[in-house]
Amino acid sequence: MRKITLLLALLFVANFYAQDKTLAKVHKVNGIEVYILSEPLRDYDVVFGGDNKIQWTSALTGGLVNASIESKVSKFVKSVQEKSEEENVEFDAIVYSDGKNVSAIKFTEEKTDENERMAEVQKMDGIPLFILSEPVLDYTVEYDKGGGIKWKSLATAGLINNSIEEDVKKYVKKLDGKFKREKIDAIMYADGKEADGIKFRS
């Protein structure tokens, strides 16, 4: 019985630690919380989004200047703010999960010091992704990698621009080997066109 109890305790600790590796505090863009490839810990309702997706292109840049993830998110936020004013609908944050789509959400759970801006991040190829968010665990930056030229946008004169998800895939591809060799534990993107490979402190 004691062995079973000890095993359960160890499993609980291991599970708790694993969850910590995907917990993050998200950034704000233009004063709005942004949950990019992450899910808020607080309960919420979608106030608009779903089938009415907000979309964008980079046609004006001719594909030669492809926006960074940060710039794309800023455009998303601006579009949502304009739509909320037009429809007189309040929202607290935006959630981006895939493609070129975003939803505006309203929290239904009261804000506390523990849950404010807190999220669980998604993984890609097993790698936790901290996109415009900060891990709750202490970490060090081990590697940084740029996303490179986005050939899709260049070849189509910007009419078909990479989604944020596609941009992130480029970072994952460049840092995947480091993750498999346990040189990094996660990928973090804060701004510009580079992402960092980070290692959590033990």
C-alpha cells in the first residue's frame, strides 16, 4: 500500500511539473491580452469570431516585406477593436489558434492575481510554444533562429501571406534538432523575426 501511495505521489508531482512547462503569462498588444497558440486558464465566451473570421493579407507590401508575428497580431487586435466598436460589443482578449483566424473573447471568470493573463500554451511536434508570452518557470535563452524568407508571400506578390502558425512552423523546423537532443525545452517568440530556444532551469 505504501508503494502505491508513493507511486501516486510521484506521478502527481511529475504531472504538475509537466504542466508548469506549458504555463505562461501572455503579453498585451495595444492594451489587449493576446492568447496566441495558447488557451486562457480563465473561463470565457466568444463574443465574435467562429464563423465570422477576421482575415488579412499583405497585398500592399507586394510580399517583399512580410510582417512579423508581432505585426500580424497587432493587425488582428486593431481589426477586432474596430469590429467591436462597429457592433458595440465589449471584449477582453483575443485568441488565435490556427490559420488566419482570430476570436474576440469575454471572460466569465473573475480576474485574480493567480489567473490574470495566464494560459496553457500549445505544442508543435512536442515543443511547447511561448508566442508573445512568458513561461512561468525560470529559463535561459540557449539559441535564437530567424524565420527566414517567406517564399509563399514573395512568389504570390503578398496576396497569400503566411499565417502565424506557418511562421511558427519555420521556427520549430530550425530548432527541432536542439529539442530532440534536449538542448532546449521550448520555443519563445517575443518580437521581430526571430524566436529563441529556451531551457528551463532545474
